[in-house]
Amino acid sequence: MRILAFLEYSAILIGVIGMVAGQFYGLPKGIHLGLFLIGAGIALGGLESIFTRQMSFRFSSGAGEAYAGMPAVVWGLMALLIGGVVIGSAYLLQVGSWHASVNYLSRRPGPVMAAGGLLSIGIGILVVINPRGKRGVWWTLLVRIPKTIAGLALIAGGLAAVGFGIWEWFEPRGFNRFAREAWNQFDPRAIQRLWHKLLGSWR
């Protein structure tokens, strides 16, 4: 096994064990430390992918060669973002600011929307990319085209989420007004009527 992969998996595994032990023995600091180690392991994998341009969490050096280069960098950025969020969560729990932060983000969800949008963009890019993949008409029609459509939808949704997150962060009043108007246009009763109509057609 590669040394970096061993360190990444070890940090995550020790973190999980620490969280379970902390929960079992009633040690909050053990839970916080375990969560930090999990985030550190994920972030280390992200840094490895960014700097080496190779997929992280690989057991052998030859694994994942098809995704070397730009896909590995995208993967690394996603892992670094997730790891940073987990480490930040451990810090907030340690200093006792977790509930206050959650309440704040429930009122001002811009950063959450932007982070979720970035992850959606990254997943969409990885879905669209077909490095050294299979070829052929049937493979293209049955696999490649649906994957590309799904990936592009994820990218478009991610871009929209990032845009809404930035809008909410810099102009919360305008965003909240837009959100209220959009919700007012949403009529749950119309969906309920459509659902009953569909059920009636199958009877």
C-alpha cells in the first residue's frame, strides 16, 4: 500500500474509532478529535490529488491512472472542501459554537448553497469526463449520452446554487424577497391534484 494512502485511511479509521469510543464512554473531546482526524484524512487526500494530479486513496500506484490530470485535481478540490468542512465542524464543536453556527446558517444559507454548488459542479465534471473510456455506438447511446446529460444538469444546478449563494451573501434582502415570491408561486395543491389524477388513471 502507498504511504500516503495508508496515512489517509489510518486518519479516517482512527477518527471513526475515536468518535465511537467518545460516544460510548461519554467523552465529547474524543468525538471532536475523531471528527478532526476524519476531516484531516479527507483533506490530506485532497491535497495529494491537487499536487500530484493523481487520484488519492489509491492502494497501488497504478490504480486510477485513467483519471490522472484534470479529473484528479477536481477530485482533490472536492475532497479538500469536504475535509475543510469536517475540520471546521470539529472546531466549532470544541469551542461550543456549533449550535450558534447552525442557527446562523439556517438564517443565512449562502455559504452552504455555494459549497453545495461547488460539489455539484465537481461531481458533474467527473460524470461528464470519459478518460480512455469504452467506445462504440451502443455504449455512446445507452451510457455516454445519459451520463453527459446528467453531468451537465449537475453542473448547471451547481452554477445556479453558487450564484444564489453569492447573491444571498451580498444581498440577503433581495434574495429573501425573491425566495418568498418563488415559494408563493409554488402551489402544493396543484401537485396533489396532479398526483391524484395520475393515481386515478392507473385504477
